[in-house]
Amino acid sequence: MHISLCACLAVLLSSSALAAETATLAKDLELFRPHLGKTWRGEFKNSTPDKPVVDISRWERALNGQAIRVVHSINHGAYGGESIIRWDKEKAALVFHYFTTAGFMTTGTMTFSDGKLTSHEMVSGSANGVTEVRATSEFRADGTLFVKAEYLKNGEWSLGRETTYREQPKAEVKFK
């Protein structure tokens, strides 16, 4: 199962939310500040009561404010991953690295505009034939986070997943 960074975007802070809101953060990462310290729960669009697919994610400040760390797990650790997002001065862009429990990783870039985070990532390692991922995460006025991803496999783009996340402070990211 492949989940893009944006699918994870609903991350972190292992310390208090207040600390995340006031701690130093690199200028180019400030756009993430409203989301730090929050835990999110999202059900995949194709989730059913008999076969639920639930993603829990958290966002946090990392590396003395020079990065954002996003961790997530699906179905209590059946799958999960961790991302590090940072500003790359040479590329003049937000870049990220995503490592998974499935043994593959991705690297990509993202842009933020009009309340939407758009990412494009390259997959390395085995991800069931997926070689690229495009995703859009939209922070909606109702407080939800909507994520839609597409996967490039065998030279063709297809819908990967759609998930609506709601903040759920008591949810926990779990790994096996």
C-alpha cells in the first residue's frame, strides 16, 4: 500500500501544541505552523465497516525548527511512514523524504498556494510498481484536511486514494 507524503500531512508534535506554536521555525516552514501539534484521523474513501482503512498522522517541529516531521500509521501499524520536510535553498523549494515500513522511500517537492499543498514525488524501492506520486492536500474551512493522490504505474496515472481527515487529539500513531 503506498501513501504519499500528503496522505500523511496531518502530523506531529510529541511535545505540547503550545510549544509548537511558539517555538522557532524556519521562515519557509511557517506555513505549517497552524498544523503542528495536531493529530488527525482519516478514513480512506474505499474504507468499509468490514474492511476499515484508517490513517492516523501527527505533525511536529523537528531539527530545531529547520524541518517538519510527519509520522503516520494505517490500521494500527499495518503500514506507516515518516517524512521530513525542509526548505532547500539550492532548489528554492520545499523538499521532503518519506520512509515507509514497506521498505520503499520517496523524495519530492511541494508547493503551497490558496490553502492547498501540492506535491510530486519519485518512488525508489518496491512500491508495487508505482514510480511517481502526485497529491493535493487541502486545508478546508470546516477544519478538515482532504487528500487526493494519483499514482504513476506502468506509464499511466490513476487515482490512488482520497481521504478526509479530522482532527482527533486522542488518536495515536502506532507501529508494530
